[in-house]
Amino acid sequence: MNFRKYLVLAGVTVFAAAGDSMLSHGMKQTGSISLNHLQGVIFAILNPWVAIGILLLLAFFSTYMTALSWADLTYVLPATSLGYVLLALVARFLLHEHVSPLRWLGIALITGGVGFIAGGPELTEHPKAAELDDQRAVAATSSPLLSKDAGSRAPNGVRS
Amino acid sequence: MKGVYTWGAILVIVFASVVGDVLLARAMKQVGDVGALRRRVGLPAVVRRTLGNPNFLFGVIAMAVAFFSLLFALSWGDVSLVAPAAASLTFIGNAVAAKIFLHERVDRRRWIAASLVAAGVALLAG
């Protein structure tokens, strides 16, 4: 895990929480949409809060996909559940809503869960090992460029 | 009787979102490390490669099913049961499914994390 990867995980967390809040704020302004009046959906999208919410959720989805490309699902999901905590803290300190003791307990449990995952490896090693084997196989047969690459990576694998 | 329908809806939501998450995770592992890939072939190629992955498309469809069944369930179900139960069971379901279908090493650390988060989400969303 390097700084850039932590930044992506923070992006997943913040974009999801912010996008959901904007969307819910906007939808409360536009009112309920019924199946008989689907044109209401178009008016909803024209609401700036809803539009920003959708953009943020698109940002969430692309950061989430990026995180899944180099980390396990069972790492990404708990790691980004801090978004729930973020929402509760926003509700308490920015919107001055009441947060019950039971909810504070929920915040503590989620934070504890994230702490448990943070110390461990983010990826189950087998795909990486297979990739390294592939590189070695390719390096052994062909390109000098790739063999240099595999050579520089192998010591890292041994050290960890 | 209403309880049966509500729990049925919760199971559908959890099932669809677990299927979606597993398919998306598998798709992105097939695509490969997006950061490294982008530096090598450029962003448009990465997007094309992701959108062209069948697992990705089925994953998005499953997520859409989960989303609309949640909306549907919220329109007649008990919000204070449906939302937290679905969110929290999805964390547990994902841990089980990731172990079975993605062969992730779900060690004790990860089980504890998933359970704590599931319990916390149930309390927060409730």
C-alpha cells in the first residue's frame, strides 16, 4: 500500500458519503416520483443537488473499481465503510442532529473493524505470484526488456 | 405475512448486491491494476477494457437489480428494518462469497472486521 492507494480508498469513502447526501438532499426538494409520472425523473436530474450527487456517485464508482483492481473485495468493503461514520459525524457536527448512544456504539464498532483490516495485507497473494511466474516465463523465452523487469522485481518478492 | 415478504425482499437485495460485488471484483482483477495500466496504455484503453469485460456488465446489471429492489422494498417495507438488515447482511455475504468464489484469504482478522462493520452498520442505519 502506497500513499496513492490510500488516497483512492479515501476517495471511495468520501465520494460515496457525499454523493448519497447530495442525492438525498436534492430528492427531498423535488418530492416523490411515481411510476405514472416518470417525467418527474427528468425534473429531478435538473435539480443541481441531484446532478452533483450523480457526478459524485460516478466518481465513487470509478474509484471503487480502481480499488478493486489491486485489492481484495474483503479489504475494500470494510476499509471504505468509514463513510457511514463520516455521514454520522456530518449529521452531528454540521447539521447538529442528535446522534443516539446506540449510533455512537455503531460508529465505534465500524472504526474498530477498519482498524482490524488496516494492519493486514490488501491482496491475497496468489494472483500476484501467478503474474510473477508469467513474467519469469516470458522473460526466460523472449524480450530482454521484460527479463530486466522481472529481475528487478524478484528480489522484492523474496524480501516480503 | 408481511414479515415474510420483507425478509424475502431483504434476501433478494443482499443476494443481488453480493453477486454484483463479486462479479465487479472479478472483472477488475481480470482488467488488472488500473493505475499501472493507465500509465502504460492510457485512460481510454483502460475504460474500453473495463466496459468490454462481460463480468463487469453482469456485475453492473446485478447492482442495478439490487438498487431497484431496495427502492421497491423501501416503498412498502419497514425502512428501519430493510435498510440496516440489507446493508449489514451484504458485508457478511460478501465475506463468504469472496472466500468461495474469488478465493480470497479471509483470515480471522478479516472475519472480525466484516462482523464488526456489519454490526456497526446495523446500529447506525437502524
